[in-house]
Amino acid sequence: MRLTLIAFCLGVWWLQQQPELPPARWLWLLPLLFSALWLPVFSRPVFEFFRRLAVLSLCVALGFAWAAWRADVRLAEHLPAHWQGVDIALVGVVADLPHANARGERFVFDVEQVVTPNAPALQRVQLTRYWPRGAVNFKTQMRAGERWQLTVRMKMPYGTSNPHGFDLEALMLERGINASGYVRETPAPQRLAAQAATPAAWIAATRAAVRQRIFTTLGDAPYAGVIAALVVGDQRSIPHGQWRAFTRTGVNHLLAISGLHVTMIAVLAGWLVASVWRRLPRHAERLPARQAGLAAAVLAALAYALLAGFQVPAQRTLFMLIVLALAFWERREPRPFTALIVALFVVLLVDPWAVLSAGFWLSFGAMAAILWVSFGRVALPDKLRGWATVQWAVTLALAPVLFLLFQQVSLISPLANAVAIPLVSWLVTPLALLGVLIPPLWQVAAWLMAWLGAGLTWAGSLPLAVATLPAPGGWALALALTGTVWLLLPRGFPLRVLGLALWLPLLFPLRDAIAPNHFRAEAIDVGQGTAVLIRTANHTLLYDTGAAFADSDSGERIIVPYLRASGIGRLSGLVISHADNDHNGGMRSVLRDIPTGWLLHGMPTNSPLLDGAPPARQCVRGQRWQWDGVDFEMLNPAAAAYAQSRRRDNDFSCVLKVSRGGQSLLVTGDAERRGELELLESGTDLAASVLVAGHHGSRSSSITEFVAAARPRFVVFTMGYRNRYGHPHPAVMERFREIDTHMLRSDSSGLIRFDFGEEGVKASQYRPTHRRYWQTQFSQP
């Protein structure tokens, strides 16, 4: 049974790797595969092997077909393209805990009725209600469980697309969110009911009420967000600095609703009910205390999982507990691995897209490692040694996956977890949950977390706290996981240490080398903003760092992960073109996480972003340097420009030209008409093989004379999907079209790469070549 369930799960995973949903005509294979069930058991091993292989193939096909059907149904609910940006009136319920930031409050809205005639039928959307302009004291207006009538403008789910980057569209698909947008204040939103009369609304309102009580009780306590995360699963309430310390010390799994917490609550509830039940003879005669305890444990786990938002780790633990409880109920020997596999099957049956989340792999991987070293061993170690073995196993087993997903692993995780797990799981979490009944206990829990947090912050700041490696390839990952299984075999198994050899491809990855006199330029997809990475044989330059948002920035979310995944642990230099947010917004995060040699910029010398920065100078026309046979030259602004009063920061943009042989890259930042005229008047050779269009293709840039002088073979527009500025402007695209320039845009291409070498300039686009069926596609201009 276990192999058939694993095969089904493999089919679900296989479907999620497809660029397109398969056509229905392939379903004729299923009846053919079903015939394997009627084959007799063969006595000859060869025939029996093929019979079992046919059965497993049927299970893979069933998993594939199930996931494909679920995907087809969910994609049919998406917002049609022609309804993007159109006012639609909806009636529905606030389905999740709203999250407030500096711009507004974001929430998930379960649609009950589409009021606008002929509008598409939507099920669930994500909306933002922006604060009034000029408002200082923000007052949240949306509450979980409330029913509202709203007029909204929406667009299809769409996110940035970079290698090893976060896939927003996959997350939206998993959560069943059909579209995202914002609430229109005209006509005014109307609250129809303080709480909708549905079970989901009642659960959402209960979670919101508990969260509000936590923050009311704790006020400005530093770790109030952690208490909210442990009780109702609201991880967004945890400040970024605390998350960073938890991640660097490897204890962040404890601040989510982990399987350990669900298990602990189930054990405590089961023990308490069983103890009381034994003292009630009349009830114990009808139902044994053991079975009553099992029922209470499952119900407590279910209640906690629902209160915490029913996340994947909680689902996995709940389903495992149900399987084990049924085994105990029927007085059968429990088989933990079987329970884990059944839980895996049920999770993917309910949510086929769970395989796309990091939490899925980390949760099931950690549990598999614990079971691998804890059950079925002949000699059981003492408690201390068993604890150490489990910590070692989980750290070793998850390291390859962590390197793949996040490109870093905490080296002090075993020691940090040795302190944090008992404290958080057996003290902080029970106190936090009991605080629902006795609120003063939340203050005790917050005090304990403050003590622990101070230690974790110190430990996370140590120089060797985290190991960083490039994202491993598929074979390196598979070999490392195989080596982990080998290393964790029971004591006495011969040559266990040879498992370390299988880690070598992961620890010493092959580098994507760039030859001398060649260079590579990559326009990283940061949405509405610019970030261009330029690499030579031994040096790396980053031009601009994307935008900062209300609660994060492109440097932390996109650029730093991409640099780590690409094996770039240091920048030779950083250029910040000028002082606009969509160009310098990620600067602090990049400088904090990536050692950087020097900084050139077009910002004012008193900019607060320069505090703590590496050696910095303003860009000046005439600055030149050479790396590995590749020439770099700053073409603008002139030195005298900084003494002038200019109406817009765009006119201070650093204009960089990178050349080798007869090929060149020209990046102009947000230079507009004035800046481009200065370049033309300077007499500089502006001819370029590749041009990163000024100001994202704005009408105020790429004037006719400049385009004629540059005459690029490729032009890149760095821009966000359906950006509110209308970039790139049709008139600008027409100028490039007239000279037969090939136009690429980051919203449809994702990361755009150019290799400059002996064979000319080769361009590649990430999104079209790494497509998944849920991703929105539209044609290039």
C-alpha cells in the first residue's frame, strides 16, 4: 500500500512540473492501466515485477490525472484578461486575518455574489484597501468574518520570474485566489454584517478576536507578534528583524504552527481526558479511557490546526495523528512510516499544490528524518543521546533542501534548537494557548520569548552562524539526499562514512565560468524597477537594486536570493543610478547581506542610504576601469551637473557603458530627454548592442535622436506587469520598431540574460523557457 500511495503522490508532483495542462485525450490510457489490477500474482519474479510496475504506473497516472483535473477546475475560475482594471461590485466575506502596512490593509475576500452584470464568477480574491492620502493615524476597517459589498479593480495573479525565485502565481493558485486588486472608495464600501453566518467566517472571526486580545494585552511588547503566530498562525505579525534572527539560527520552524506544537497539544489533551475518564467508572464502562483520550487528542489537534489557519505542517501532523489514533483504537501495532505516507497522500489529495511550497518539503522531510533514526532500531539510545541523534538527523536531512530553497543553512541550528525547542514547545506555546482563557499568561510567554530572542539575535549575528552555497542542481541534490540516508543508517552498518562522498557535488558545485574578454548581463525581474547584474571572469557589478515596498524590498526578496543561488557571495562594485525608490530601494538589504567593494551613485551626498555604505563616490563622466579584458565607462552625468539645480532626480542618472570588442551594453537609468541630449552633445559613441531603455520606456525618454545614435540590436524594458505608468509607451516602442530592434520586457520575459562573446550577443528569457501551466503568458510587443 505504501508504494502505491507514494506513486500517486509522485504523479501529483509530476503534474506540477508541466508547462501546459495535458489534453483530455490522454485519459484513454487509464482503462488500459486499470487492466493491471486484474492480472494474477505471478510466481515468476520477472512477470511479477512487471505486474507491480504496471500497478505503480496506474497510481502515478491517477495522481497525475487527479492533479490535472483539480488544476483545470481552479484555472477556469481566473479573472479573464479583458476584465482587468474594470470596476466590479462584489459581495463577500473577509476570509483571513487582514494585514496592515504603511500603504493599506490587505485581506482575502471570499466572494458570495458578483453584483456587476455579466462579470466573471469569482470565488476568492486578494484585495488591498489603501489608506487615505495624507493620513497619519491609520485605522483598520476590515475585520475577519465580516460581510461587505465592495467595488474593486483587479488583475490576474502575476509575479516576478527569476531562477530560484519566489513564485507568487503558484502561491495564489494553491490558496485558490482568482485575482488580486484594490478596493475603490467610490462608491463607498458597505459593511453588510458584522459576522457572516458560515463556519469559515466564525473561525476567521474567532482568530481575529484572539489576535486582537493578544495585542491589546501585550501592547508594544517586542514579541507580541510571536505570541500571535503561535496561537493563531499570524506569522506576518512577527517583525522582520526577529524573523531574520530566527532564520539565521534555524529555529524559525518553531514560530510557525509546527507539527511539534500540534502533537504536544494533542498529547496534553489526550492525557488530561484519559486521566479524568478513568475516574468516571460509568463512562469508562461504555468507552475505555484510552479511546476517550485518543478521541480528545485528535479533536484538540483539529481545533488547534483550524485556529492556526490549517497550514501544511498542521495538516500533516493532524492526518498522521488520525492514522495512529485509528491504529491504537483498533489495538493494532502503529506504523509511523505508514502514517507519514498516508498523511502525505491525504495532504496532496486535498491540496495538490502543496508540493510547490517550501513548508511541505521541510515538514515531511523533517518528520521522515526523525522516523528514520528513531524507529525500527534494535538498540534504543538514552534520552540525551536520542535527542542529539534526532537533531543531527534533521539538520543533515534538511540541509540539501534548504540549500536548494534558500541557499543557506544555519550552522548553529542544533545548539539553538536544543535550547529553543524545549522552551518554545513546552513553556511558551502552552502558556500562549492558555492565555486565551487567562490573558495575563501572554505576558509571561512574551517575557520568555524576549529572553530567548535576545540570545538568538546574538547567536545569529556571529560571523559563522550561516553557511551559504549556490542552489544545487537536480543530480547534486539527489546524491546528497542519498548520502544522507546512507549516513543515517544504524550503527554497525559498514562504510557509512562513504555517504559523505555523495555530498561532494553539492558542497563543491561546478561554476558557470565566464571566459576572459567576455561578459554577461542579466536584467533581474524586480517588477517596476531596475536591477542589472554584470559579470566578467572574476568580477561582478550590480547596477541598481529595485524598489522598496511597505514591508520589504527587492534587495531582500529577489536580488540577494538570486545572487546566492548563482554562487555570487561578493560584489566587486555597486552602482546606484539615482535617488528614486525603484532604483535604490533594495540598496540597504544588498549591502547588509552581500560584501561589496565600492559604490558609485547619482544620489545626494547627504542621502541616509550612504550611512554605513562601502567607499562611495558620485558617478562622473569619464570614469573608466577594466575588468578581465572588459571595458567599463561612465558616460553621464558631467561633474558640473551636481552643482546645478535640476528639477528631477532622473537627470542625475548614472549612464554606464560596458564594452568588449565591437559589442556593448548601455544602461541609462531613468535618464530623460535632458540627459539623453547631454549624451548626444558630449560626442560620446552611443552605439550599443543592447540598450536598457531609459525610465522603463517612458515617453519622456528614448527620444528619436538618441535611439538613432544608439541603434541597439536589443532593447530591454524593465517594468512591472500592468504598471500604473503605462510603460513602455507606444511611441517609444514604435521608435525602436522602426530600426528593427528586438524588444524584450521583463514583465513577460522574467529575467533576461545576454552573453557577450566571440559569437556575438546571445539573448535568453527565463519565463518562456521555464514556464509552468499556472503562469500568465502574453505576447511580446
